[in-house]
Amino acid sequence: MTSLLKKYAPYTEFESYEDFLNNFKINVPENFNFAYDVVDEYAKIDPEKLALVWCNDYGEEKIINFSELKILTDKAANLLQKNGIKKGDSVILTLKSRYEFWIAIIALHKLGAVAVPATHMLKTDDIVYRFNKTKPKAIISISDHGIPKMFDEAQKITNTTDLKKFIVGEADGWADFNEEVEKASADFKRPEGDQRTENSDPMLYYFSSGTSGFPKMVIHDFEYPLGHIITSKYWQNVIEDELHYTHADSGWAKCVWGKLYGQWICGAPVLVYDSDKSFDVDSLMEKITKYKVATFCSPPTVYRFLIKEDMSKYDFSHLKYCVVAGEALNPEVYNKFLENTGIELREGYGQTEMIVSIATFPWVTPKPGSIGKPAAAYYIDIIDANGRSCDVGEQGEIVVRTPGGKKPPGLFCGYKDDPVKTKEAWNNDIYYTGDTAWKDEEGYYWFIGRTDDIIKSSGYKISPFEVESAVMKHPAVLECAVTSVPDEIRGQVVKATIILTRDYKDKVKTKEGENALRKEIQNFVKNITAPYKYPRVVEFVDELPKTISGKIRRVEIREKDSQQK
């Protein structure tokens, strides 16, 4: 057993939630650098230790241990350094779920350069925005989805010069990343002097997932990976030398939450499934079964699909722990998953700006629909518009208190080049999350939604999540997004935008059938929750707008509805 966990969190076993709150701490070394102090350290003390298992839809597979990873990342660091990349330079990584992402990001950490992960779903305008914000010195990308062409167009539009471009695959004017890495020297020396990394240096720029407005650029420093000890050890419950899988590609923060920092510190290898398919629950479960994944993390979307399938055809015997994050989990999904697998889904809450900060930790009995209790080292509160701590049962905004300006492990450093937005979100030693919740008498937190998503109808405040949970209980509903629609009399009314299960799609092929099902769902909701919450508007659709992280973009639904008025 060669886990490095105890080196950074010496007290790791706790008897109770209170013990965890009072006694957990992280040792933060001077000049900590995950690439050297975790990846290279494992290569030295246990070179054969498994780091990553990669697979795709075409039977290809790559298994990498830490000894191999050190060699590959040293080569990649030499390649990038030879091309002028140095400490502080921004490098955009658009690698989907290719294993090269892990090689590239660790190489950038070794150089002290700033990794800027980006989703493959971006379009030219999105890339132009990122070019203007990050001033990249290099790009490492895949050749699929027309991405190189869009980067080339963005380069011309922004007049970005001296841009080094590396491709996994083929593209005119781009260097082959794997060929160049193979040719590079494996003899790489840790930079010193002014090129040495400090804990406070920027390590990652993440663009917020943007459920509303333009995405902000979140800065994380070199201490950030240590914060994910909480994410991986005490929420995901990863097990040393057993595979963990988080359903996320490399373009968003959930990837490093679940496929890199905390898992490797704890000595758990990660599975990376590089799928070219639109979401296919059968393919996903085949990979989880084949590779005997022990711990699993996913957004609610995956579990919603699972419970609508015949779950008896899947093998869950190897799974020991499952968690969910991204949006609050509907109790209907929790209960059906437990009934079919015997596994209690444990929710977690966090943002691009931080680690998991509220969760159903091992010592906390799950309450379906609750996101759990605050993490150790995070001073969480719920406050009203006047800054007063809310009473039990009272809705307010989730905040993180940072006494004396000291940030807890994993909290971001601010928004790059945007002191105004930084001060709006983090002032008077309080970070304002923009999310609404309430707390019950046992200290459990219950997520309501983004502050902007709350529906105000005829004087009532209605949580979209509460209505979605009610709608989801109807057997016709696969997925649902609840939003507001302007109304002259009530101010706003509730709208449900619904994706139907396979068995019910034929029922809405006629106008009469559509109207009948709409009325059935409305009456169904009236009977299981307060009648004022029922959706007065119901629309059936084939898909819902989502961010790459799987969060429903309710703002896009509202904008579309407002344009149709």
C-alpha cells in the first residue's frame, strides 16, 4: 500500500461526522506541485502502480502506470519547453476524453504553465472569447468535430501570433502531438529560480459552465489538488488500487474532481471512457462492468436514464459506492436506484470555483433529495438578502465564510482580469455562491436552485427542483426542466419542458394524445405536491439544452420562450 494520502492528510479515519469536522486537516507543503510531489513520487516509490485505464468504443485500450506516466509527462514537458512554453503561459487543452489530456496537463504543471481545459463542443465564437481572455501560447487538441478549423478561424479573428498548435490525429498546419512527444527527451529537470512554481501561482483557468451569462474565468492555484482529498476520500470514497470512474470529459472541472487529483493522492487509479456516441447507458454500464469499477460518480442525468431501463440486465456486484453531483437529485431516482442495486446514492454540492463543500459523507445518513452537510474546513452558511443567517427551514443563499480572508483548501483565487466580478462574488470575507437552499433541524442542506431560477408566481416562491421532482415521478417522464413563463395576472407561471420515455412517445403523435398526456401530468403533480406548484404550461421535446457538464440550461429555455412572445 503506497498511497500518499497520509503524507498530506495525516489523520484520515474518523468515527463520526463531528470527528471529521473537528479533526480533519490538510498539510500543505511549501512549493507543492502535484506533478512532482504525487505523479513523480509514485513513479519513484511504486513505479508499477496503476494510474489510468483508457478505452473507447472501438476496442482500443491503453493502460498507464506511474513510471510510464512520468516518462511521458517529462517528454511532453520537454516538447512544450522547446516550443517556448514557460511558467505562467496559458495553454488550451481540448482533448475530450483522450488519454493525452492527462499527459498534457501534468506536463504543464511541471513547467508551471497554466492549463485551460475546454470542451470539444465549443464553436468559433466561444473560442474567440477564450482567446481574448487567456491569450494562449499553445493549443493541444483532437482532430475530430471540426475543432482545428474553428481554432484556425479564431486565431485569424483575434490575430493571435506565435501560437503553437499540436493535434491528436491529423490537421493541416498542426504538429502531431504524439509523434513529437515520442521524439522528445525523457530527461527533464524541475525548473528552478524564477521558473519554480509557488503555491499561490495560477495552475488552472476554468471557464464556469455558464448556465447564465458569459462564463467567468476561474483561477485555481497549485494548492487546489490537495483540496480534492475531501472530494475523493470522504465523498466518492475511492479505494486504493481499485478503479474509480467519474462520468465527465476533460473540458470541465468535474474531470479533475473525479479523474485526477484526489484519486491519485489516495492511490486510486481512474477509468477514462472515450465515447464517440451520444449518451448510451448500455455502453457505459458495459465498460463499468468490464473494468470492475469500484466507485462511481455521475450527474443526475445518468441515473435518470438508468432507472428508466430494465436495471436487472446490468451487473452492479462490483460497485461499492456511488455518488451524484451537478444538480440536486430527485428522490424518485434515489429510491429506484436503491431498490434495484442496494446502493445509497450520496449527493455532493460544489462549483467550478471550489471542491465538494457540502455532501452526504460516510457518517451522514442519506436523506433523498438533500445535498448533505458541510465539509470539514468549509464554513458554510445560508443567509438572506440582508446578510442574516437564515433560520431552520428558511430559504437563502449558500455562502462560504472565509474569516480573515483565508480561503479553505480548494477554493478559487478569483476571476481572472475581472476584479469587479471577483468582488461581487467574494467580499467582506464571504464567498457568495449564487445558489439557494434551506437547512433542516438536523443540519441537512436542501438545494433549491440558482438564485435566478426561483419562480415567483402569485406571491409564492417556487423551487424548480421541487416541481421537477414531482413531475419525474410520472412514468412518462425521462427528463424534465422547470422554468418560469411571464404571465400578466400571476407575474410568472410554472412551465415543465419534458423528454418522454420510449413507451410514451407514441402517445403524443396526435394532438388529442398530446393534450391528454399533458393534462394527466398536470393532475398527477397537483395530487402529490401543493397545487399552486403544478406546471400550467407543459411542452414535450426531444432534448434539453445542457452545459457540457450535464447541467440543464434553464436560462436558454427562458430566453427561447421570451422570444416567442
